[in-house]
Amino acid sequence: MTTTTHPFDTAISLSDKGIGTSTGRTTPEYANMVGPFGGVTAAAIVRAIAEHPDRIGEPVALTVNYLAPVTDGTFDIAVRAARTNRTNQHWIAEVSQDHGVTTTATAVFGIRRDAWSDTELTMPDAPDPESIAHTTVPGPVPWMRNYDMHYIEGGVPTDAAESSSSTTTLWVRQRPARALDFAALSALTDVFYPRVFLRRGRMLPAGTISLTTYFHVDGTELAEQGSDYVLATAHAQRFARGYFDQTAQIWGRTGTLLATSHQIVYYKD
């Protein structure tokens, strides 16, 4: 029986160079307009920490700072635990290439315990993904073709009409379908095109500078999602002097809040 590696796993595959250091390689399938899709870089960092022999627990929080584009080819990821407590562990990571450091990150991994729980946010109302047509994304953005996207509102603008709202909501899963894990969830929090495109009705030079993701489930809850669609929604709160923010949530089909994220993005208009 022949087993084919999923393109996402190929994109975040790492070769060990010694404890705390590994090497990866960009893939054309996850290319963005400049450099690779930021979500796949974040996923590779999560993978590098998860594979470290000293790691405890599972991802709780991740902040990735995009200093410069990762160029096509190999890259190195160096990770180290800055401090380990009884139930949480703090990590520092750097992605570098011959021309210098391209990405820095901090992460918190932790051991979750049984405790009182509640979700104050309400999952947006949405029709089933099977009832909405798949969106074929226009333009030269290869990484978006690796996701099965069914937009409910705020689809990729194609008519040059400005919008008064920056909100996008869509059902999404990897294509081909793949079971959701923490690396894939990290990438999904960056699955939205820049909010300024929607407001201005056209593509503009834009890129994420810093992305923070908070994980609200453990591995068991995440595994229950399987390869099903998740509901992803995002909006901006202010566009000012070349920067805007974005807040996003990722929901399981049955209403479990899987992750939330916040990012700051630069743009030119």
C-alpha cells in the first residue's frame, strides 16, 4: 500500500540538526505573493517545539513576528525553553536563513487540568458548508488553493466595490482533507486575506507583522474535529497610518471555540 504525504506535512517537515535546531524547506504549494504563507511558518514553529525532547504539554499561546520574507529554499528553526514551570513552559524560537533572521516567536505550552469552563462568545449563525459553493480564489496565491473555502460573507473582492464592513466568515478545511492538529490550527488562524482588501475593494500591498494565537482546546478535543470544516470569522477594528488589526475566531462545527487570534498588518494605499 502506497502512502502519500499530505502537502501540508511536507511543507512543515523538519530535519533534526541537533537538540533545539532543525531545518525545513519552503514548498511552492504554500507560496504567498511574497515568500511563503505566514500560517505555514507559524505551523512549522509549532512543529519544531512539539518535537523538542524537553517539551511538556500542548500549545496554549503562540506569537509570531514576521521580520522579513522567507526566501525560497531551506531555513533553520532554533527553539529553546526559556523557563519550565510545573504546568506551563515558555519557549523562544527563531527562523533564519543565510541573509539573517526572518521570523521570531514566543510560545507557551502547558498541561491543562479539569476546571470550571464557559464560552462567552457566540458562534456566528451559518448554513452548513455543504450548502455553499466552494470559492475559487482568483489571482496568483498558491497557498489558498490548499484550502476548501466556502464564504458566507466577506468573500475575496472581485468587483472593486468598497465595503463598510471588514468581516469575513467562511467554512474552511484543508484540501485534500486532513485531520486537524495544533500545527494545522495555527495555520488556520492566518487563513484570511487582508481586511483592507475587503474595505477598499481591491488587492493592495499588505502583510502580517505580528500574529498571536490562543488555543482553547486540548489534543483530545481537537482530535474530535477530525477533518471536518471549521467556521472561521475575522474583522478589523481600525485602519490607521498604514496599519490595521485583525481579530479572528475558529469554531468547530458543533460550537466549540478552538482558537482565537489577533494580528497587526501593514498596508500601502
